[in-house]
Amino acid sequence: MQSLSRHSDTAKAFAYLLKQWDALNLYCSNEWAEIDNNIAENALRGVALGRKNWLFAGSDSGGERAAILYSLLGTCRLNNVDPEAWLRYVISHIQDWRANRVRELLPWKIDLILI
């Protein structure tokens, strides 16, 4: 029987496969998992296109806050929630909302009738 050099391309491919084995099993066992990340890439397309037009977020923390907002607005779109209506609803209600219940304001939790 012929052995395979660990420096061969085939051996490197198998080593890569073994490192990704848990992720591959997770993908195969979940019907909701997508094989690609086209949804995420499409959601960030506007950010990438606008990057040249925006000067600065002001600071690293400003950039982090902007990323959170973009993520929430993208989540609205994925859940068929009007982002502008959702944001109006959250801004008008969050002041009186309990901190331990803030997750109820996430886009997939809010009753569309309320918006």
C-alpha cells in the first residue's frame, strides 16, 4: 500500500476537511443552514458601497454602534419588517421599557400589527 506524504496537496485537503468537520456536520444536520453567505453579503452591500461617501464614524465605538444599527436594520428586512417603522416604534417605546425585557424589541419579536 502506498502512503501519502503529509506535504502533498491531497493530504493538506484532508487535513483541512478534518479541521472543518464539526462545522460540516452542523451544516448537514440543520436544514436552515445555507451553504453560502450570499444573504450576509447582500445585506452589507450598501455599507460597502457607501463607505467611500461617509467620512468617519467619529471613533471606534461609533463604528461599533453603526455596525449594530446596520445589523438590526438588515434583520428587519430579513424578517419582512419595515426598518423605518420598526425604528420609530423602538425609539418611541424604549424609554419606558424594562432593561431585562429589551430583547422583546428585536425585529423578529415585535408584533407587526403594533408597527
